[in-house]
Amino acid sequence: MAALRLTSPPEVVAQFHDLYAREYPKIAGYCFVLVRDRDLAHDMAQEAFTRLFTRWRTVREPRPFLF
């Protein structure tokens, strides 16, 4: 997540970080099942979280958004 410039309020960043820490392994694993390529799976998971972060204030349920 180093590529994101986090200019959001600290509580938003903390909420996102908590979700990321909890869900990233699941999302990356799911992506791996789809593509059978570890690097591509991590790229896909990272892209999903990047898109979620840019829409964080409008997404009511982040977990379904990721899948």
C-alpha cells in the first residue's frame, strides 16, 4: 500500500488498515485460485484494495466489494 498517498483522516486510514490486515490474505488466496499465479494474484488483490480505498466513503459493505 506504499503507493497510496494517504490524505484521509486518521480514523479512515485505521479502519482501512484493519480491514486490509484481516482480509488481504483471503482476497489474495481467492485470486490465486482463479489465476494460479501467485504474483498476479497479489497484483489483483492489491488492485481490489486500491479501488476500495478510493471509494471508501461510498461503499457500505467493503467485503462484498472486494469479492
